[in-house]
Amino acid sequence: MNQYYWGVDLGGTKIECAVMSRTDDQCVLRKRVATEGSKGYTHILQRIKSLIDMCADSIGEYPEAIGFGTPGALDPQTGVMKNCNSTALNGQPFDKDLSEILGTKVVLANDANCFALAEARLGVVKRLKPDAEVVFGIIMGTGVGSGVVVNGKLINGRHGIAGEWGHNVLESNGALCYCGKEGCLETVISGKGLEAHYKSIAKQEHSLPEIVKLAESGDSFAQHTLTRLIDKFGLAVAQIINVIDPDVIVVGGGVGNIDALYEHAPQAIKRHLFNPILDTLIVKPDLGDSAGVFGAAMLVK
């Protein structure tokens, strides 16, 4: 067995590789290259091959297997990618093509799943509640993604969409989502969704960090935007707790940096909870932007 295990986080603008030590789970090497996705699918494969070769040269060992975090999911029925915002990947047998070009075993998972896995095994869950049975990991940034980890194992589901919380309809007749439905959670409590709501009531544009600062300074439109976030988050999270009852919910992404969410969301959740008390830990992640690539590596440890 090789002394390292490998992960790759494939993003729209960058591809990152992490090489991890099997003995202590420490990262021994990280490298990034630009994705250059506009040049097409074959070019993305070549960029990945170049990155892996560079890393292998640096540590003197070629990987036996590589875990990949992807901006979409591999359909278990068809064997091709779907729901990728890096659209060149959609409809492609990405794992097979990667395995062929790299000459090694490849395991794929959605990037939000990788986030959840990393925080469960290496991050905040390991630190605060290492005996957690069920972990729900959320990324609330430009979009909303999530993943489910049970007893340290990632749950993928029959269709490969387990944890796709962001595409449950929260507002009937709401804003059109890229997935084709209206009022998806992603259109309501993502960073873009919050910015759009603020613009609709204040008639001016501000970024999410600016909206948070405006709320702190007394701007009523910004305060309404954050109150709405907390109410909608509470409703949506209560539904998750009612179904899978996680020990820990980890909230990453730019929206997850809003402190008011952690202060007020528990009360908002309890209004919709099928239980008299809320004992679920709702926490920020420990690993930051490292979570995705570390989680990808955990797929093949």
C-alpha cells in the first residue's frame, strides 16, 4: 500500500490536489492549477492529468487511487455526470475517462458531500462530538449544497442525490432555479438569493457582507433580509432534523459566516420541530476551504 492517499477538488476556476499521509492524516502536499473549463471537457481532463503528474513528481509516488470532489453528481443508473454547474462535465462518463487517462482507480462524490465527510472525520465534528452517528453538512454560498454522513460513511443514495437539500421547494411560485423548479431553497437562502431579496425591497444592490454590515448599523431592509433568512433556514433545517435527526449540522459557505444565524436559528427551528427540545449541534466548520479536497481524499482512504 502507498504511504499517501490523494484527493482532488474540481472547481469552476481551479483544480486543487491534496496528498495526505496515511499514518496521521496530515496533508503533505497541496497544489492548484486553473481549470480553464471554457476550453472544453478534454482540456479539463488534461489539466487534471498535468496536476497529478506534478504532485507525483514532487513526492516520488504515483497514487493507487484518487478521490474527486465534483460540482455535480455521477448518476448511478447512467454512469454519466449530471447537475454540474461546470456544464462541460454534464453527460460525460467522468470517472471512467479519469481512470483511463490517469491509469488509476477513481472515486467521485459531490463537493458538498466531500465537505460533510471532511468535517465529520477530520474537522469540527471530530473535535466537538467524535461519537456523532449522523452528520449533515451544508454549504450555503453562491448556491446551497449539502451531504449526509452516517457512522463516518458518506450516503450517496439510489439516484446519487442524497443530501440535495438545496433543491427542495421552499417557496411555491418563487424565483426560477437553474434546475428548472421554482422557489428552491437555493434561490431563497443562498448568498445570491439573499442579495436578490434585498434588492427587491431596498431597490439597490449590495453584496451579502455589505448587507450584514447594513443590518448591524440599523438598515431596516437589511434586517428584514436576515430575519427572513433565519426564518426560512429554521423551517428548512427542521424538516431535515425531523427526517434524519442529525447529531451535528455543519454550516459552511459565506452565508454560514453570519453570526446571527447561530444565535437565532435554534428558535426558528424549534417552531417546526417534531420534538419539544432541540439538542442538535449547529456549528461552523473547522477546515474552511480545505474541507472539499480533504473530503475527496477521504473517499479513497
